[in-house]
Amino acid sequence: MKKITWLLPLVCTTLFVDAQKKNDRKTLSNLQTHVTYLCSDKLEGRQTGAPGEQLAAAYLSSQLEQIGVSPRGDNGFLQTFTIRESREPDNCTLSLNHDKLVSGKQFIALPFSAGKSAKGEVLPAVNEPDNIWLINITEIEADPHKSKLEQYLQQTQIAAKSGATAVIFYNGKETPAEVNGWHKQAMAPASIPAVWVSSDVSKILGNDDANAFQIDMKIAFKKVKVTGTNVIGFIDNQAPKNVIIGAHYDHLGKGANNTIYHGADDNASGTAALLELARMLKSARIKNHNFVIIAFSGKEEGLAGSSWFTSHSEGIDLMSVNYMINMDIIGDLDASRGVQIGGIGSSAGWPEIIGSVAAKDTRVVYDSSSTGTSDHASFYKKNIPVLYFYTNAHKGIPEADDNPDKINYDGTLTVIKLVYDIIGKTDNMEKLAFNSGTARK
């Protein structure tokens, strides 16, 4: 009997270690599954408001439901928000010497263009009233205090005051993709049409041997409303305090030549970790906090999703939030760089808490800044203590190469365990004090 009793602690320890290894293997497998789906081609880079974002939101909702997390959005798990209301070109036409140009590639109506028609016989280098003007943008003195788009608007306004019926800008150095991207900005329309033309058309307009050009254009717009979707779950422990755990799941969508930016590290890694933390917390004995699980969209649109939530957090009293944890780009852990943690300055208690749970073999690098360009900043502005976990340290993976095979899944698991241990450490503590000395209101 003595021998059996002496062996019992060793047996229990072995069983615990085996169970932990099994749990780790399950988490690693789940992480790969989540990242692979979020980076699949059919999601097309998860751009906010695009069909791929909706597919991602549906996947995240189904995963949270399977875990047993309760929905806490406006419509199930979903919280829809408006990013912008603007307009975009619609059935625009432009013919040059009776040759039709391709809208969106060879010519693009500028965001401030009037929706009107204009036609005329235009002489090169002759800008006269009651006719279409050709403006060589390289001959315009650049204004360092204005963006390119603002300079185009300024030149259009000058031309309109001088009697121009429309403006065509040529020899611009922008790509069609860049000019099309300007339509994300809502701008008051000018009084005349204004279009940008590509390099091949610019060569025609700038040809020294050119005669008069027959130009006929029709510019029209349609109203567009771009919306994004947050995915929100709630683990209700009937506790008085809440902890918010978030990660953004949107990315950049497509680039030049329809290249899909899959965004594995940025930020399928953080989103996958969010799901796994939700699974772990749902069955944990950490019961003195409720947990709000939020997958944000609109991060790449100026933190639109997290900003919306902090202003429309019906059902979640922000005064009851102890702190917020944000995971953004955590799939590239390197031993030399370590785990980067921002937001340390948002509460005086953070360094001691993190230091007490961080593994000795994991390097932790503190960043006292509590603002920045990720979603924790929206909560910091509401006087809520924050932590921001990332591993990339601004090293940067080229967008075209940010794919699932580049993710350090073991490193991601290391970050998950650190976040989990911090949450466990704070569970029996008093509410963290916000460092008001660094607050921005």
C-alpha cells in the first residue's frame, strides 16, 4: 500500500501532462482549420462590406454557436454598422475621336465629378470657355499641403470658374487602382464633370502631332452604402464585471491584377486565437467575469467596427468592463523578438500581473503606448484599461505572401496561453484602475 500511495502523485502528474498535451494538439489543429478557412480564396481577402466578409462572419458565428457562446449582436451574433455613404461611377462613357474608352481602366470619373454630359471639339493646349479642358497634371505646380485628389479638385474648380464644361486630367502618375480607391471618400460634387485618364490615353492627348480631338462624355453616379459586420458573443457567468476580448477579422481584399491578400497573420491569426480562447473560457473555472468575445470588422477602415461598438454597446455596460484585450498579428512569434504587449501604460497593475504569469522561456517586450492603429485604441478612448498583443514587431510580411503556411502555430498557442493566464490571474482581483494620466478623451 505504501508503494502505491507513493506512486499516486506521479500518476496524477503524468495524466495531467498527457491531458495538457492533448488539449494543445486540439488547439493547434483548430487554429490551422480556422486560419485556412479565413484565408481561402472564396473569402477574397475579407474586405469590409464585401461578400467575403459576410462569409467570414457566418463562419465565426457558427463557431461561437458550436462552442456554446451566446449571441450578443443586434441580429444574433451580428452587429452591422455603417462605414460610409458615398457614390460611385455608374455606366459612364467617354469616347475619344469616336473610340470608346474603358471605364474604370482607361478613364475614371473622379469622386467629386458632376454627373453630367459634355462634348466638343478640343484643340490640344487650348483651354477655352464653353468647351472641355485638357489639363496636363505634370504642368501644375504641386502643393505639398494638399493631397493629389485635393489638387485635382482645386484645378477643376478653377476651370469651372473660367467657363470649362468639363475637365480631363492626363499624365497623372497614379494607377487606376489608386484612383478607383479614391471613391471611398465622400466628396461634395463640383459643377462640371472631371475625369482622370490612364497612361495610354495620356500619350494620345499629349502627342505633339495631335490635331483636334472629338470628345463625348457622359458621367453618372449611383449612391452606395458600405456596411461592415462585427461578430459578438457572450459568456455569461452571472458576474458583475466584464472582460472584452477582441481581434479584427477583416483584411484588404484584392490588390492589383485581382491578387487576393489572404491576411493569414493580419489577422486570421488573431481571429483564430479569439475563437480558441472563447472555447477555453467557456469550460474554464474562471467565473468572476463575464466574457465579451468580439471579432471586429472595419479595422482597415479606420477602426470603424470597434469605434461603432464602443458607441453602440447596448446590453454591455462599458462601466462594467474591467479591461479589453486585443490580438492583432500574433502568428509570427520569433524567440528573439518575443511577444510584444502594448497598453501597459493604461493601468498601473499590468506589469506585475503579466510578470507573474509569463513563462520564463518566453520573451515579453512591453510597449507603454495605449493608442495606435488597432482596435484596443477605441476602448482606451473610453477610459478602459487595454492590452494589445502582437508578434510581428513591424517586421512585416509582404501582403502577397501573408498565407497560412507562414504562420507559427506553436507561437500562436504561446500567445493564447499567456492571454489565458492573464485572464485567470485577474479573475479574483479588484477591478483594474485606469491610468487617467495617459487618457485621451
